[in-house]
Amino acid sequence: MPGFTLETLLEELHKSVSEQLARARRSWGHSVAKGDAAENVWVELLSHYLPQRYKVSRAFVCDSKGEFSEQLDVVVYDRQYTPPIFHHQGQIVLPAESIYAVFEAKQAVTAKEIQYAGKKIASVRKLHRTSLPIPDSRGSAPPKLAGPILGGFLSFESTWSPPLGKSLTSALGRLEGDQRIDLGCVAAHGWFKCDEEGCNILVPGNKPATAFLLELIARLQRMATVPMIDVAAYASWLVR
């Protein structure tokens, strides 16, 4: 038998993420540097632990009509079936068809940051997504309908007391339509998720970073595969 338990491994994963976020907050005096460091912690976590079919990075998102999102801190996207539009020196532009989930990452959760995150998430969800018939051994399957894009918020701590309470649910509840946030993590305090009845599922403590990661994986599993992109719709821009 190994000299460790599953409980210990899951707890150590959370501790590692929480300590890295705390270190980023302590070590960098400039707010932009702090933000970049925190984003990198989340990107690294998801890159290491999500199945290989998913890729994770900071990115812009565009559609075949030439519309662009704002830059997103953490984007979970398909790389197995969908090519990026542009990738150079750390700048990535992804097609809307490839997106599974987008997150805003901040040092602390506040009502203002929740509202800002909702607008950035909406800038991705409003984009047009193509879908082609899927070839198979019987000929082809009908085009898959584009599924929902998950939206989330990630931070190290909360400015509220209690950290996860009515202030958080009220801020989340003010987001409507494409701005909605589906799940998130406040690594020092807990994690949360939303359902059809609202954003009332708050889980204090309980190894938040690990619990959030497992919840995200479960939701990605239920989403299956992204639609088959119509590459020709993007190629049409070459002759304009």
C-alpha cells in the first residue's frame, strides 16, 4: 500500500493552489503583475488536471462574421478538432466553436468584479458559432447544436463578511442572460455554483480549489464535444 491517502492528495492539491495564489498576492507590488501571476496559477491548475482533450490559456475569441470578444483570463477550449485562428508570442485568438468555458480571474471577489466578469463572459456567448454535419460510417450525422458556454469567476479571497454569503449571491443574481456566472472558486474560503433556481449553492471550506476542479470536470463531461467548425466560413475572409 502507498504511504498516502486520496483524502491527503486532494487536500494537498488545494493547498498548493491556495499557497501559490497567496504568494502571488504577497510578492508582486504592481496590480497588473499580481493579476497575471494569479491567472497563471489557474491556467496551470486546469492545464495539468483537465483531460488532454481540453486546452487552457488566456485568449481572445472570434467568430466567422468577424466579431471579437474581450480578452478572457482563462479559456477552456477544444484543440483536438478545432484549429486556433491565430497564435503568436503568447497572443491567442480562438474560434467561438472551440470554446467550452471562460473564466475571469481576480485577486478578490467584489460586486464590481462580478459585474465586470459577466460582461466579459457575455462577449463570448454572443458570438456566432457554425456547425457542420458530422461524417460517420453511415454517411453523416446532423449538425450538432452549439451547447452552452460555461462562465465562471476565480479569486483568492473575498472582501465580504461572511466571504460566501448574501453579498455574493446578490451580486451573482444581478447578472442576467449571457452575463450569468455558472460556477466559481474563492480559494481561501470556498466555492459556489448556480443552477436553474439561482446562485444559492455556496460551499464554504471543503478544499475549494479541488472541489471546484472536480465540479468543472463533471460539467465538461456532460457537455460532450463541441460542434464541427465550418472552416470555410472563416476562409471566406481571405478573399474580401
